[in-house]
Amino acid sequence: MKGFTEPEETGVHDEGRQLVIAVDGPSGSGKSTISRRVAQAIDARYLDTGAMYRAVTYAVLRDNVDLGDAVKIAAVAEGVELTIGTDPATPHISVDGIGVDREIRGAEVTSAVSAVSAVPAVRRLLVDRQRAIIAESERIVVEGRDIGTVVAPDADLKVYLTADAEERARRRSSENAASQAATAADLARRDRLDSTRAADPLRQADDAVVLDTTELGIDEVVERLRQMLDKVTA
């Protein structure tokens, strides 16, 4: 990766011993919203690792690279400059100096991100960057699909969020205005690809706390995580 920078933080104060919270789970389980809320509640930084893979995917599509060409995909990842913000109040990401927060959530990137993130060289590169951000953070909530198993296996608290397929599809379709049936099919496709890829597949860490969010509101989930955290830090 040609360059990887992180903008100066605002509103986040790093004090005391290091605290790392790993939040994993499939799409639609509530990872992003809940992780941001927890980070804000405990005055921690927030890292959305999925946004990093989406940003690389955006660059791959921008450069018209064949999604089946792992060598060229890796080359794009090596050459792109990513800038990611870890303030939970204003998370953002740029590709080669251009903000792409909206673009990386579009249908084109969403349909291609599993293929790009399955490339071992891309995963190695981004995992290294993620670990570097964690290492320089006193308190951080990190969310993704391989945080507790690969990126931060020694995290103080590991949580695996899930929800039934219908509820996940309902949540995601409400965000992107797509039909629930089409969203359910796409989530099933991504679940299959992410769970069966050879490099760092989506799976629950053996020591992770599993939390089903199907019947829970955001505030309830955040409170449960805070209670878990209180036990860890007591």
C-alpha cells in the first residue's frame, strides 16, 4: 500500500491502560451502529475494518481490474493511499485523497467486496494496517469479520453479534431502499463467500460472547456490551 494515514483525532482521549474490544458478525447484525455507540460511550476510538476493504474494492473497480485477477487486485491495494478516521462521532475514509464514504456503500462495491477481501495479499496488507492502528490506541472498538480470530486475538472483550436472516435483511433493506427479498439473497451470498473463503473466514472466536440482536434494540445491545465491559475491566 503506497500510503496509509490516519487523520488527527478530535473528541477522543486516550488515557490509562490499553483496552481493545473486538466486535465481529455478519452483515445486518448491527456491528457498525453498536460499535460506534459503545466507542462513544467509553470515550474510545472506533475502527471499521470493513470500510477499509470496501475502499480497496472501490479502487479496484475504479481501475477496471478483473475481480478474478488476484495479482492485479493486490497491486491496486499496494498502490492506493487510504486515509481513515477513527473518531466514532465522525468516521470517514478517503481513497487517494478523495472522500468515498458514500461510494463504498453503493451496490457496485457491495457486490464486489467479498471477492476483493478474499485475496490473501489484500488481507495481509490491511490486517497489518489494522494492527498498527490498534497498537497506537489506548482504547478502541474494532469491528469486522475476523477481529477476534485474526486481527486482535488478544482483545480484552470479544463479541460476536448475530441476528436471524429475515431481521438482518429487513434492517439492511431499510438502509439501501432495496427489496427485502433481494437484500436477503445478497446477504446469503455474502455470508457464504465470507464464511468459506480460504483466508481469514468469518467465524466466531472460541472465547467470544455471542449476542443475538434479533429482538433487541440498539440501546439494549449497547447496555449489554457495557455490562460485559465492566466485568472485564473490574
